[in-house]
Amino acid sequence: LGGLGMRLFGFDVHAGELPPSSEELATLWRPYIETCIEAFGPARAMFESNFPVDKGSGSYQLFWNAFKRIAAGCSPDEKTALFSGTARRFYRLD
């Protein structure tokens, strides 16, 4: 499925009284993100943000810390792919 893009959105976290923690976001997002990574593999998946559009839901650091929590069980090579390698290849940055 070349060229397939899948975006996950904020799950209405902006509607809460307090901003979510990275732990709460990781808990909400984990089942969806892990399913995508299992289906397509880290070489065809990447973490990205919709910042600053999502600024109303939390900080840039919050989103990336949630991604780090989700990727905690990944190997170093898988983390490299998810956080930079896939994007470098896809956007031809190398």
C-alpha cells in the first residue's frame, strides 16, 4: 500500500478541564499506533505532529513524550525508523 497515510487525531482531549499528560495520551493512542506499526512495520511508519494546529490540546513536548512512551518497548533500530528514518526516506532528506 504505497503512499498510504494515516493520521490519528486528538480524541477530544482539548475538551477536558486540564490538559492531558503524556501518559494519558500514550494510553489513548497506543492501541491505534501499535496496530499500525504491527500492520506496516516501523520501516513504513513514522511519528509526526500536527503542531501548532493541535496547540489547543497540549504542548509540542507533550505529544513527543507520548510517542516516546509508546515506543519504549521498541528496539533502537525501530525507534530510529519511527522517529526519523522513515521520514528521511519518505521525504528524500538523505
